[in-house]
Amino acid sequence: MKQTILTFLHFIVVTLLLTACTNDSADITAEETGVKTVELNLGGDFTIEQLTRSTSVETSDDIYVFDYMEGKSVQTIHQQKGDPIFGTPRISLKYGKHHLYFVVANGAEPSITANIIRWQKVGDTFWGAMDVDISAKTGNALDVTLERVVSQLKISSSDIIPGDAQYLKITPSAWYYGLDYTTGKPSALSTSTLTIDNLDKGSYFSMTLYGLATKDEQKIDIALDANTKYSKVASVPIRANTVTLLRGNIFTASSTSGDSYTTPETFGFNIKVNSSWNTGYDMTW
């Protein structure tokens, strides 16, 4: 009987020790492999509502969150306008150090290759990045500051579109359609031509174009080719978060030689303050 009691007590002690070891192991595992779900509060020089209403590109808005750990991509969160919580994405992050990249954009037909997002047509675009160390003590929300990484080019005519106007071709000497989301720098350089063939005859022409840009000013040439006139506006300043306004006679020939299709001309510009975004450029010819 005594032996039976001792054996039973020994069994209980061993069981308790094994349980304690198991619990300790579970605690360590939970700490090492834990996950924290956080809500991202996107902010900066815009709000989501302003973003969706301030662009002329009629397409879905996109929010991307790229999660990297130790230099390797862990996951990508893609949220589109119309999603239930659009504008405040949530992401589950493993415990440890993360480098997060954020892109909020309004562009047509986005595609991602490696770390480049390219759009067929660029819209208003914002970018940000942050380092965060996730643990059980991390809060349930992260505040994210974004900055605008596109320039805005507004082209308008001082003359009315004539009845014989068939098209207008706009060709920048350099225009970026992509963004490197790891640096916030422009990518996918192009010199492609935009052709507008549904001109509203009898009215003034106006169009807004977006292109990825840096904070440093870059000067490009803009060729305007209508079937009634060809013009070249040289040294057009482009800079992120800045509006450049181009105004001039696009369709009316400036030559008095009798030839309605003039040879390329280079025009100067005047710089004025434009408070739409940053201080901008106002060019007339």
C-alpha cells in the first residue's frame, strides 16, 4: 500500500514537471512566433477623400503596403477603393523588425514587376516608408506619413479648337510612368506620345497629366502637334508636388507665311505663384 502511494505521488510530480516545461516552451514559442495585427492611419499632405476627388483619372484608387524583414519581402497588402475599410488598411505583422513601404495611387492599369509599380496612365500618387519593431507591447495602430511623388502638368489653349482640328499629340521629352516603392523614386522612363482625337471643337482645350517626379527640379521639352500647328515648349520645369501650367495658342498658326503648319518653335516662360499644391510654374507662349 505504501509503495502504491509513493508511486502515485511520483507520477504526480513528474506530470507537474512536464506540464511546467511544456508551458515554458509554449510561452517561448508564442514570443518568438507571435503576430500583431495593426491598423494603419495614413496621413500627410492629403486625405483619402481629397485624393479620390482631385484627380482626373477615372479609375479605382489603390493602397499598397509592402512588408520586408531582413531585406526580404514577406507580404504585400493591396486595398482598392470600394473595400469595406478602404483608407485604413490592417496588416498582421510577425514579431520582429520590419521595414514597411506604402503607396497610395490613382492610376490606370497598375502592374508590379520586382519593386517597380508601373501605370498605363499615372494619377495622383503618394509614397512613404517606415521602420517598426513589432512585439507584444506594440500598439494596435501605426501612424504613417506620406508625401506626394508626382508632378502635375496642366496644358490649356489660349485659342479655340478650330473646326478642322483632327487631333492633338502631346510628347514630353521625358516622362515617368513607374515608381520604385523601395525608394520613392520615379522609374519606367518613356517618351511616348499621348494622342487626343476626340477634340471638342469650338471650345478651349484643357488637360491635366501626372508623372512621377523627384523633389529636385527637372526640365523637359513638350511637343504639341496638332494637324493645324506644331509647337515645342522648351525647358518646362517639373518637380514633385508642384503644378506646371502651360498656356498658349495650340491650334492657331503663329506664322504669317500662309503655311498653316508652322515649323517647330521654342518659347520662353514666365514663373508665377500657384497655390494648388506647392508654389508652381505658370508658363505661357
